Amino acid sequence: MRVNVTVNGSAEAVDDVWEGESLLCLLRERMGLPGSKNACEQGECGSCTVYLDGVPVCACLVAAGQAEGREVVTVEGLAAGSPGEERLDPVQRAFVAAGAVQCGFCTPGLIVQSHDLLTRNPAPADAEIREALAGNLCRCTGYEKILDAVRLAAKRKATT
């Protein structure tokens, strides 16, 4: 089947999509967008989190055909403009500045989920940050640097 989807602002048509194919596979394998990571394939780790019509979802749990006519924004889509760090979204820059990026496997999902949190709540308390990120697992950082990154992004957004 053909899937017509808008990804990161660009209308795309992907042919020969099989009925059991996930949105994650469509993005990574067919569209060359490796940001969302394939870790658990069960929606448990959050490393594949993307926006689907403005709502964060685990792309591994969404059938590619369910994206027909819809809008997807990946971690790559949060960045805009010319190449370089200046094009990164404030949340992406905060993750770099706070040292919240280690192996990088969980990072894309954490960034998308943090971006969503700060869009809904520009000044979250620590408990709200923890709750928002509860579906995203990280084995490297111990989470403190991730919390620091979200706090930093919130602070930077408040001053802009």
C-alpha cells in the first residue's frame, strides 16, 4: 500500500508499505530518519517517541498505515534552519549543555517528550518532569542530567 504522510513539514508518499510495518520502520528504514531509535519494539522504553498530529506516541506501536494523511514530527524535525548547533531546538541545546546525552539511544525520545512537556507547561516542577518522562528509559545517565536539561530548557525558554 501507499502511505501519504507529512513528516517534519514535508509531504511524503511511501510505496509498498506492508500492513504490519510500524511507523518507526517507515521513518528509519524507508525515509532515512534514524533519530527515533528501535529499542524494545513494545512501547516500553520511549526511545522511538515522535509527534503524531501533535501528540507524542511510541512509533514502534503505531502501524505505518495509521499515519495516512497525518502529520509526524521527529526529533530531526524539531531542529530548523541552517546546519550547526544554532539550528537545534532549545530543548536539544539544553540536553547538550547539561551533558544529558551519553550513548544517545534514549535521547531522541526524551527530547520529544521534554519538548511536549515544555509546550504544555513552560515551568514544570520536578515531580511534573519526572511524571512526563516516566515512559522513557535511560541506562546511562541516572536521570539527574536529564532533569537538569529540562530545567535548563525551561529556564532558557522563560528568558526568551
